[in-house]
Amino acid sequence: MKRIFLIVLDSVGIGEMPDASVYGDEGSNTLAAAATSPYFAMPNMQKLGLFNIDGVTCRPAAEHPEGAFARMTEVSKGKDTTIGHWEIAGINSTHPLPTYPNGFPPEVLEEFSRRTGRGVLCNKPYSGTEVIKDYGQEHLHTGKLIVYTSADSVFQVAAHEDLVPVEELYHDCEIAREILTGEHSVGRVIARPFVGEYPNFTRTVRRHDFSLKPPAVTMLDQLSAAGKDVIAVGKINDIFAGRGTTEFTRTTGNDDGIAKTIELTKRDFCGLCFVNLVDFDMLYGHRNDVPGYAKGLTTVDRAVPALMEHLGKDDLLMFTADHGCDPSTPSTDHSREYTPWVIAGQQVKSGTNLGTLPTFADIGATILDAFGVPQQITGTSRLQQILG
């Protein structure tokens, strides 16, 4: 292969995994929940085989699917963005990243306050939009930083841009990243700048993630070391702490990510374009917005012809996800679900059902095989089954 476009539909799970009850996620099915909305329409993905995947029954299967497809099982212990993407790239995380349902311990916050010169507000799991509404005024009056978490392994820092310039907030988050090591090695430290006046505070697009470095070699490391291009779109570069990427571009949301990916399909390069479309998770799943989720999926589906228009004979287009986030359940957290893997391209053997695969890492292994790079990661290549 010359080019592979791997698009992660962030949080688009396709049904609960057998161990979902361990995570409190019985009955979760993100795709099926979105499909209940009248705004849901995915005829292009249907043609490629999305609804032919094992266990997907929310829409009729294509009689003659044009792509190859599989149901992916997460073997890692977790259901968050970091662990999901790491597994796609070949890392099996045998231990879950730490979470803080009761807030961060005093020793962490005391060191953070000492080094930033600012106090801390909140320190509990919170919705990102609600936390600035409830603590924004106090933050402006006291200068203290709003620190909060979620069900994920995250240390989030919110600050008003008029009080704490974005570069200062980023520096404060770098300090937190240095502190949060060892037993407190959270997956991501996230800067959450906001603007406006009470009660109309709004978060800005200048969010920035400071991720834990991958603990082992990844598909990205191997591709870049072999001289291949690794172009990261969206938060991919952040998730891998900049490791293994040769070029990256940030996005302001799904529409921007899709537009930038379409432009990249027109470019001549040799390697991987790795894309994350974050709105499904950030805007719809965590806010239990079924209509928004359905509209987002419909928008991606409408972009499929444009994404495929400039694919050459030696190119592949892949869609997958990193976990679920069912917008119809009482929970607003990620859900432990299977994920889709849909592959399109001129050399793809139409209608190839790869079945239910044992790990997301089969994606990374297949991509390495497609570029002729000897595999140093977990996972099994499915390339020979995919190609006609």
C-alpha cells in the first residue's frame, strides 16, 4: 500500500462486550442508540458493510457489501480514549489507568498549587460545561484554577482566558503532567480554557491534551522509523504525546477534521493518515445527545464519497472507534463496547467478513503489514484476508 487513511469515530461503539457488567455498562450500544433518531442515515457506510458486522442489527445489512469489515474486541483493561487508541496502535494495557471518583489526593494538589502559584477549586468528577458555570465566578474572584476529573483517567484544568492566558494554562498543565507519574499516571492532563461572563461562560477550541507517553513501541513508532509518513489529524498527536508522528494538524471539530482529511486524500505521500473525530464523544455521548450523535454520524456518512474520490489503487480507507459512549443510557461516561472496523479500497475483497477479532491491535498489525514493516507490536495482520 501507498497510503492508508485510518479514521477513528471517537466513541462509536457497536454493542456491549461480554465484560460490560464489570464496568457498569450492561445494555450499552452506541450505534443502535443513535439509529433510533430520525436524523440517522448512513447509506454509504451501509454499502461498505457497517451493518453486516457481527451483532449489528440496527439497520439492514447490505446484500452485496463493497468493503471488508469486522467487530473489534478491546482486550485492554479500560474504556477510555488513551487506552483505546494505544491498543489500535499495538499496546495491550494490562492495568487500567487510575481514576479519581473522590477527587485527587492532597499531596497531588498541594504540589500542583505550590508549583503553579495558584490554589485549586472543585476537585471532583464534573461535567465540563457545568463546572465552569458552578465555579467560574469564584475562579475569577480568587484566581484559583478549576481542577476536576470524570470517570476517565483525566486531570482537567479549566481557566478563564482573561485571567489565565492560554499559554500559562498550558504551562500549568505541563506541571501537572510532571507531577502525575507513578501510581498517579493519569492518561491525560487536559487544558480547558473558557471565555465569557456568568452565566454564559463557554469553552473555547483551544483545549489541549497532555498525554501519558505510550509505555511500549507503537505502530506509529514503527512506521516513522521505517521512513513512512505518519500524519496525525485531530487529537491523535496529543494521545501519543507526539511520539511517532511526522506531521500533525489540530481540528476544531468533526467538520474541520473531515475537511482536512479530504484535503489530505488529494496529497501525494507514503504512509498513514491517522484521524480522530472527537465530537461524537465530547459533544454528544457525554451529553446524552441522541439527535446530535445521529446528525454527526450522518455528516460523516455523507463525506464518504469525497473521502474515497481520490483514493488510488494502492490506498485504503478504514473506519474504527476507540470505545463506546452510549448517549441513551443514564450514564454520561464511556461504555465498554465492541467497535467497528470497516475497510474500503480498490484492492479490498468485497464482502469480506473478518468476524469478531480478539483485539484492536489487529488494525495496527494489518497496517504495518500493508507497508511491509516488520511487526514489533501485539495483534495479527488480516491483510491477506482483506485484499482480493
